[in-house]
Amino acid sequence: MKICYVYAHPEPKSFNGALKDTALVALKEKGHEVKLSDLYAMKFDPVLKASDFPERKNSEVFNPFFEAIKASKTGAFAPDIREEMEKVKWADLLIFQFPIYFTSMPAIMKGWIDRVLAPGFGFNPVTNSAYDTGLFKEKSSMLVTTTGAPKEMYSEGGVHGDLNKHLEAITHCIFEYMGMKVLPSYIIYEASSISKEKGAEEFEKYKQRLLGLGADVV
Ligand SMILES: Cc1cc2nc3c(=O)[nH]c(=O)nc-3n(C[C@H](O)[C@H](O)[C@H](O)COP(=O)(O)O)c2cc1C
């Protein structure tokens, strides 16, 4: 399987860093091909801007939506966006791994989504290409995330509410919107205060989840 692994954590020696390293070894061991986008290490620029579109449709007023729709037809995006788009086009499965920041993904990853999964690329409201007719129907996606808070706080009836519900802003409104099949999110709660022993158990469990990838992917 071809996997694009989009990863966002600013510290390689973190729990997330070790989790990502575990994943890369496991996926390669299983014979999958993996392309990594390590966003902080790449210093990926998350800022959507006029220079993302070298062949502007309207050079007077910058309308990112219409510029993206037009650029998607010609491929005229900035080189850093084009490079990431090639990984997405190539992949059968997109895995997004990140620590929860304010109940969502870190801003650098949201910026990657804004710039790379651009209007016209994964979806196109102008041609009604979304959900069942989304442009990424041949792809699957999965979120892998860690929290500081315990599971009880992020459960239904807990102070924050069910984390899976919050993540629907990504899994449903972005990935399913683009036609992708969404695999269940893989969540490790209380990662910031995890013991070495429990951490090692979590790495093993995650490894087994990844080794089991197969029939559940489109
Ligand atoms: C800016 C910021 C915002 C955070 N927001 C949340 C949050 O909303 N909920 C939560 O459970 N943890 C939150 N955390 C804690 C991180 O999710 C937690 O430290 C991380 O998942 C632990 O993994 P790590 O050791 O690899 O960093 C936040 C941390 C930072 C730096």
C-alpha cells in the first residue's frame, strides 16, 4: 500500500516523535511504501497567500478559492504545494499524526490542509464534487492523535465532550467531504504524563494496529 504520513510535532524526542518512528518501522516491515511529511522539520509554511498561485486569474484582488479552482486545472501552484500534492495523489492512505492542541490539530497541519487539499484538488463545489462525488474516492485516511487530558474528560458527559465528535470537523467535514473513506481515529489519551512502561505498551499496540491495515483501506 502507498501511504502518505503527515506528521506534526515540534520535538523529535517527544512521545509523538517516538510514536511516528515506531509507525515508520512497522509500515516498512509490512512492505508498505511510505512518504513522510514531517511538517515542523520541513518548516512547512502554513500560510495561504497570493504567491501560492504563480498564474493569477485576478491579479487585482486575491480570492484564494477561485485561484485554487483555476490552479487545480493547470497545476499552477507554488512548488512546496505541488510537492505535497504529488504525495497525496500517489497515496492510497493518508495518515495524520499530531498532538491535540486546543481540541484540534496544530496550526501547521491545518495550514498544510488549507494549502495542499485545495479547492479543485480534493473537492470542487463548482462541479458539485463532494462527499459521494468527492475527488478522493479512491483514498482512505486516518487520524492518530495524543492528548494531555484523560479519556473521561474527552468522553460524552465529560467536561470537554467526546473527542471523536470534535474530530468530525476533520474526519467528516474535510476527509469525507473529499470522498475519502475514514478509518477510526487512533487516540492515545494522557500521553503527556505517560510512564515509560505504559508508553512502550502504547507503541506496541499502535504497531499492531498498523500491521493490521489492509482490508479496511479502500
Ligand atoms: C498549544 C497546546 C495546546 C494543547 N491543547 C490541548 C487540548 O486541548 N487538550 C488536551 O488534552 N491536551 C492539550 N495539549 C497537550 C498535548 O496534547 C499533549 O501534551 C501531547 O498530546 C503529549 O504528547 P507529546 O509528549 O508527544 O507532546 C496542548 C498542548 C499544547 C502545547
